[in-house]
Amino acid sequence: MWKQVYLSTSVTQIAGATLTAIVYYLYQFADVVTSVIAVFVFAIIYINYRQMFRDINDSIHQVELAEQEKAEIANQQIQAAQEHAQELEVLLEKEEKISTDLRQSKVDLEHAAFHDNLTDLPNRAYLIERLDLLLRLGVKVSQNYYVLFLDLSRFKNINDSLGHTIGDEVLKVVALRLRRTLRDEDTAARLGGDEFAIVLNDIASLDDARDFANKVYKKLTQPFTIQGHTIFSDLHIGIAPFDSEQIKPEDVLRDADIAMQNAKENNIGVAVFDKDVRSEYLEHIRLEGDLRYACDRGEFSMHYQPLICLRTGDLMGFEALLRWQHPELGFISPARFIPICEDSGAIVPITNWILHQTTAKLAEWQKISSDYRKILVSVNISGKHLADQRLVSDVKEALDKSGLKPSSLKLEITETTAMENAERTIEVLQELKSLGVHISIDDFGTGYSSLSYLHRLPFDTLKIDRSFVINVVDRNKDTEILQTIIALTKNLKKEVIAEGIETTDQLKILIDLGCDYGQGYLFSRPLPVADMETELYKKKDWLPHKEEEGASEPDVSDSPYANLF
């Protein structure tokens, strides 16, 4: 702006001075007309000159306005660029934070996928990957590694009595003690529940692995206090080395588990895996699977052993005994498969099948003769079924379907089963008695019955265990025990059955002691349906003759399950 003012002022002064000089010259030397014309011309020139300068000034002003506007636009653009740059910086920071969070989430997710939430130990998935790597490296590398399988004993009792919160704290303490006991190169993992596993690295021998397992055992079994509760924890540890027969990580873990089960069965702290135990375990698994389909495949059959009145020799009824003819393995002893049924839970549906089979068959046999109208059938009830709330309805369903009178069915439970939860047993037996069925306490003398509960149990007969009958002779210790049991039962106004009778001497002693009923090979071995029907139609004399005693085959089975089903 100052340039415009300076230029305009300077030109005006110069032009004014020039015009003044011209006017003075004309005044001195020219005539009037010429002077007037000259003045007029110069006036026009001056006016044009002024207009030109106004136009120039206007143009300069427009240029300056344009430059100002351009400068303002430039400033706005710069400001917008700066704001955009700031926004971009903020976005980049947010993106970087999101990227960092995603990376952290990925790390957290990977950690969660391979670690236990409660103890923060590696989990089963991590352990499986570790074992898989060792197997792929080969026996030359893995032979220096050993797997330990740990199972806490009585942990369920802690949860049930003190609550799951205390139980969780116990698991955390166990995990902490494991971390403090293991070396840096070892790996501990929680498999789930109260089960843990350890991979020992660079162990020179099995003895060293056993020593380390004993160290872990001593550390974890030391008592500790949680929220005022002193916890006494016990456990069982199984040790498994790597070998060439192990193909999958689960095979190694299975072998360590088998060893742990062996420790549990033998009530020891630490046990080492061996291949013979593996064979038994695999057979156990196979039988467990086959048992689930044995009923549908028609592999089960019922055998019946007579129950005889010792005073008259009359047939009182039968004990129903389950037999399994495996299509490939042949006959399988009840001592082998009944415990598997118990452990797997298959015992309940199998017992229901037995109830339907036996009640229907006895209803048929009662029609053979009027002498058989009051005979009964005795069916063993397992502890698992006794604890099942459907037991009473299962029994009622079998009776309704067969049409058998409830008084013709006797249910047997072992003394040990009855005492496991005596109050619950009393309640269930009372419900069963309300149906009209008979109740018998089986294997009496082998458990630890409390007399305060025994007299409250609503049973009808008590069956003396075979172990007291087999070795009985006149005036020996077993005879005195038999006399005490029989006297106790009579005082309770119940009847007595003796099982495992094999000789006439045993029979005579039992009769002299006042035993009511008996069963055993002296009378008859358990017979299949067809053979038993033949005997029923014969109406045979069940009491043995002296000359037949030597011909009877003794029942040599000493298994607690041999006469269970």
C-alpha cells in the first residue's frame, strides 16, 4: 500500500512542476490564444493522467486484494494441512494402540489356550504338544524323559465338606508347591479336576525318576492351612517312561495313568508302569466297551442256584446269577466283569435287564406246580443301583410287566453296601418293602455293621458269607462265629441263609445251629434256564444222600464277586 502512495505522490509532484514550467514559458513567449489552447490541452492531459493513475491504483488495489485472498487461502490450506496431519497422527496412534492391543490379545489368547485359568500351569493341550514333540524326536532323545501322573486323594471330600472355594485354593497350593519342587527344565501341567502331570527332563534312570516322584509326594502331602482349615492332602503318582510302543501322546499319558491307578489300588504313593498292567488295562477298556452292547447282542444269560430249606429240604427259591458268553473271548467270569460294570455305571441297566428276565421266568415256573407257587427269586442289587433314585420304580416296573407277586421277589444287598450310607439305605429299603418285596443282607460278616443300624434295617433274611461256612468244623472258631451270627439274627426275628455249603458235615452243623436256609454245590450248582426247568419238572429231592456227597463239585471260588450275579 505504501508503494502505491509513494508512486502516486512522486508522479503528481513531477507532473505539477512540469506543467508550471510550461505555463510560465507560454506566458512569457506565446500569445494569449496559443496559451489558452495549450492550457486546455494540458488540462485534458492532466485529467487523463489522473484517471490513468486512478486506474493504476485500482489495479494495484485489486492485485493486493487478490494477494491477500491468496495468502488467506494459503494460510487456510496450511492450517487444514496441519489439522489433517494432527488427525492423521491421532489416527496412527490409535491404530498403533489397536495393533498393540491385538498383539497382546493374541498373546493372552495363546496363553489361555495352553494354560489353566485357575493355577496358571500349562494345561492338557500344552502337555500333549510337548509329548508329541518328544515322540517325534525318537526314543534316543525321549528315553531320558519320564512322565508322572498325579491324582489327589480325597479332593472330592474337601469340595463337598469345605466348599469349592477352598477346593480351588487347595489346587493353587498344589500348583505352587509343584513349581517350587520342579527344576527349570521340567514341565508341570494341570490335566483337569484334581489331576496333574509332570514331564521330567534329562533323568538318567528310572530309579532317579522314582526318587524325584517320592520327593514330589513328600512335598505335596505336607499339611497346610487355608482360611483356618488345616488340609491334609494325599495323592498317588504313576511313572511312565517313553518306549517304542507308544505312538501318540495319549499313549504316554495313558501309561502314566495306569501306573497311578496301580498305586491307588495298592494304596501306595508311587508306582511304576509295566507292560503287563497295560495289557490288563486294555482288556479292561475292551470289556467295558463290549459290556454296553452285551444285552442287545444276547450275550448275557441267567443261571439259577436253588435256595433250600434245611429243615425240610423244600425248594424255597433261587438266586439269579448272571453269566456272560463273549463271542470272541468265550466265558468271562463274573469276578472279572462285574467290577467293570460297577465302575462304568453299566451295572444299573444290566440289573434292570436281570429284574425283567428273572421275574418273567419265575412267573412261568410258579405255574409248573402248586408246590412252586410260593418260590421266590433273589436278585443282587449293587451299591450304584441302591444309590439310584430310580431303583424303586425299576423294581415296580419289572413286577408289573411280569405279573409276579412282589412277595416272590427278594433283593439282596451286601453288608458293606448297606453300611456305606446307612441312613440312605434304610430309607430306600423301606420304600422297597412298601412294594411288598423281601430284603436280604448278603455276605454278612465280611463288613463292619453297626448294631445300632443293623436292627433298623428293614430286612427279612441275613445271608452268612461263604468264608464262614467253607472251613467250619465242630467246635472251631468259625463255628462259634456262625453260632453268634445265627443267634443275633434270631434275636432280631429274622431268618438266616448260609451260602457255599459243600459237604454234609457243614450241612449238619448248620442245621444244629438253627440255620434256616442254605445254598451251595452240595445241593446244586447254578444251572441255566433249560436245565433248571428240567429239575423243576422232576420235582427232585434237593437234600443230598450220603453217597452223593463225594460226587458234588466244590465251589472253589474265593472271589467276592463270584456269587454276586
